[in-house]
Amino acid sequence: MLAASVRQAYATHFGDACASQAHISAVIGLGTPLDALVEETAQRPTDLIVVANPPHTSRRRAGHESLGTLLHAAAAPLLIVPAH
């Protein structure tokens, strides 16, 4: 289910032809989400980072700071989707 959702977001951003050829992987890392994402993107080629933004206001505010840091630290485009 996660891969299908990510593939749909990828297709929206890059088009269906690219999405059908994309290698999509989900990774579980240790540490803060920000540190794990930055480390992961440094270790493997990354075309797009998809991140779910928390729906609650206090977590959303904290998430904005982390997403801003990630946006500047990562070498790939960042697609932010609402968390369900």
C-alpha cells in the first residue's frame, strides 16, 4: 500500500512513464526522522523524498522546522503530503 501511494505521488510529480520505471523503497532508520533521512539520502541515489506532514498543529509546527532543514540538507526534491 505504501509503495502504491508513493508511486502515485511520484507519477503526479514526474509523470506516469517515469513512475512506472522508478525504484521505490521504504526505509526504516534509527534516530530522529531528520537525521535518518539525511543519512539515507547521502548513502543512496535519491530522486525524490516523500514525507508525510503531521495533521496536528503542535506537531505540524515542529515538523515545519525539520522539513525546512531537510529541504536544505537533502540533494533531492522534497514532496510533502498530508498524513492520514
